[in-house]
Amino acid sequence: MLKQLSIRNFTLIDSLDIDFCPGFSVITGETGAGKSIILGAIGLLLGQRADPKAIKNGAAKCVIEAHFDLSRYDLKTFFEQNDLEYDPDDCIIRREVSAAGKSRAFINDTPSPLSLLKELGERLIDVHSQHQNLLLSKQNFQLEVVDIIADDGNILDDYRRAFNAYNATRRELEELEEKIEADKKNADFIKFQYEELSNAALADGEQEELEQLSETMSHSEEIKTALFEADTLLSSDDSGAVSNLRNAANSMQSIGRMMPDAAELAERMSAAYIELKDISEEISRLADNIEFDPAELDKANNRLDKIYSLEKKYHCESVGELLCRQNELKEQLDGIENSDETMGELTEKLARRRQQCLEAAGLLTAARTAAAAKIEQEMAERLAPLGMPNVRFKISIDETEPAPDGCDRVSFLFSANKSTLLQPVAQVASGGEIARVMLSLKAMISGAVKLPTIIFDEIDTGVSGKIAEKMALIMQQMGRNNRQVISITHLPQIAALGQTHYKVYKEDTETGTASHMTRLDEDGRIREIAQMLSGSDITEAAISNAKELLKK
């Protein structure tokens, strides 16, 4: 429930602090007094887009803050899931908008994204403005009403899981069909590419071996010279390192008995001699094997040219990637060859999932059909006292192809008279009739949905007299069921039935025009309702009439 609203520097409001009461309250005021400003401020708290132009001229920022009592509503989980402090007796929502266009939102003094503020706001306040009457022409709104009364959330969740599985398989089949069709068109080219790579008889790692062979043979003379020089320096009989190292080891060994350190060094030198001798022999072997073979070099380079050409053609950087591409082409060819079998399996899977989807949709349709009958009866009972004794309200449910919300197209059909045919309500109902239909729907929905506060913005458009009074009684009844109902109205019959009465008015000051809002006492209510009855000149008859209305 909305307990308090505070507004600073918002359009014509300098400063406003107003307390709200439970039950049914009314807000009145002349056209242009600022009632829409109050709604605009509440809209900011509900996450609506902020316009810096709405900030009062000369102010750095506007601040809208509201306090809510959540003690009767199950919202603790929402706060826990979003890591917010939970105080059921005083939940504070604040919105700040700077003149520079920056907007900040807070929930219990914790900075929060606007999306989170909007999500919470939708659970706290339902603002029904005149443009919402257009919802009656929207099938998704009509379907939502039926689902709310059906309380079919679990059934709808089951259906959506089945639909999502069916839809995913359908997309998979479509993609497969497109792929197979494209592959079949390119089958000859795919086969040519595969055979070209297959005939190349590529081997992973051969490119590196060929490149090394080409490099070695291209510099064979230079390599052979270096190897010969190294071999001479190591293995020459007179001055070779191997011979000298062996002699040095023998010398150190000869004094090993007399000098233990010399013996240790001799062992190390002997080990080095063995290693160096092995290196010398390896160099000699390499030198013997280096031969320049022009034919072998041409063969290696031709093979490399073939590999490079294939890599360029297939946009690959290695033989390994070419082999992967070859495998992909093979899979495509196998897929074309086995396409009928694959398509058959996926088609059968789609049929199974469609059947599962339709079965889930059937349960959903059954729940909606039962709810539709309940809505039809209750709407007739609610609308008849509102000046439509011959009203007929029918909900048509037609079968459709599976969609995210089921296989049902819902349409509200309406006739206010016995002699007229049932037609879509948005097409045949007058403005006043639509207002009464929407009020009846809201009253019915509010019984199924726990919503702390409902605000009606001129729901009484197009009605007057006794009908307005009965509409007020409906709102009064809604306010008795642990809800807060606030009606912005121009009709004295509705204003008189509010438990609490607020007035919005303007006054001109030295600094400009300012809007104010105040709670009326008994005398104030009498004068306000009398003025609504007679205009600016309040007559004794109007005052007497106002008192009579308030007695009700």
C-alpha cells in the first residue's frame, strides 16, 4: 500500500508531501490543476522514462519518493533474490532526475537499475489511465485476463517447455533442409574438392619435412663445407680436439695415484672424450650423407608448390587444416548420401514433439475454456447493474497453430442490447461502455491478483449519475479487500463515496504558478463536491446536494 508520496521540483510542484490511506480514496481538481503531474511523478517511480524538461525551472534536479507498506504482500523473496534490504513496514522507492538528464533510482536507499525499479513497481501499483482502455483491442491483453482468472501458470509453463522443444526441432529441421538443398546444388563441386584433396595424398607433418629438405639441399655446399671443417677440427690425428682430449685424459690418469684430484679430473675428461668422439662421428656421418641431388630438390619443391597452392585455394595455413577441410567435405558428401535417412529421423522427432506440444496446449485450452465461462458469467453480473441490463459478454476461443502462449486466439465479444449481434468489444462498445467493461475486468482481476495499490485515472469517462455511483461502489468494494484504490475523478457521485478525499489545485505566486495537493476535511469535501455539482458559484442547493451524496 502507498503510504506517502513526496515530490520536489517536478513541473509545477515545488514541494509536496502527502499521506495516503487504505481503502477507497478519490482525487479531484479542475482540469489543468496538476492531477496529471501527480500521475507523472508516480510513473517515474514505476520506471517510466524521465524527461529533464519536467524539472521545475531553475532547479538542479527533481526527487520523487514514495513509502510503501508491504506487510500483507508476499514480496520478501523478490528483495532477497535482488540483494535488497527488506522492510515490510516501510519500503522506500526514490527516483532522482538531474537537469543534465541523468537519472538514478533507489530501493531502500540502495542504488538500483531502472529495470529492477520497474519490476518492483509493477508489483506495487497498477495505474489504469484512459489510454489503457485501448488494451481491449489487444488479443494478448484479453488472453492475459483469461490466464489470470484460470490461474494456469504451471500449465502454461509446461506448455512453453513443450513448445520451445518443438520450435527448436522445427528450426533444426528447417536448417537441415536448407543445408541439404544447398549441398545438393553444390554436390559436384563438393565432390571435386574432396577428390582433389584426397588425390593429393596429404600427410600431416610432411610440409615441414619437405621445407627442411629443400632448405638443406639448396645450401648443400655451404653445409658440407661447415661440417668438413668441424670434422677436421675434432678428429684430425695431429691436432684434433678428440685426440688431444684423449691424451690429456691419459696424462691426468698417470698421476691419479699421487693426486686424487687429478684422477677425478681424468674421469671427467674421459667422459667428455666419449661424448666428443660421438659428436665427431655424427658430424662425419652427416657430411657423408650430404649430397646435392637436383632431381630430389625439384621433386621436393614441386610437392611444396602443390601444397602451397592447395592451402591458398582452400584458405588454410597448414596440411593439418587441409586434412580437416577434406574431412568436412567427406562429411558433406556422406550427409548428402544419407540425407533422406537423417531427414526422416528428424521429421519423426518433430512429429513427436508437436504432438507433445498439442497435448500440453489441450490442457491449457481446457483451463482457459473453464475460466472463460466463469468470466462471462461474472462480467454479465457486474455489468448489468452498471446500466446495461441486457448486456451479453462472450469469450471466443479459436484454435491456432502453436505459439509461445498456446494454441488459442482469445477475443472478447460484446453486445449491450438484445437486438445487436455479438462483436469484438473494442469495435462496438462506446467510450462509457468500455470504461465500465474495464472497471469490471479490473475488479475481477484484482480478486485473483495480489496488487497493493490500484489507481484509476478518470475511469468514469462517458458515464454519469447513477452509473457513476455504482462504479464508485465497485471501487469502494475493491478497496475493502486489503487493497488501496485511488480514483482520479470529475464526477461528484464518485468523489462522495471515497473514504478519503484529496484535492489538487493551482495558485499563482510571485515566482509563478504552483500545483498543490491537500487532504480535505468534512467541510472541505462538502464545498468541493458542491462546486463539482454547480460550478464556480456554489449554491445552497449544491451544498445540500453534496451533503446528501456524502451521507451515502
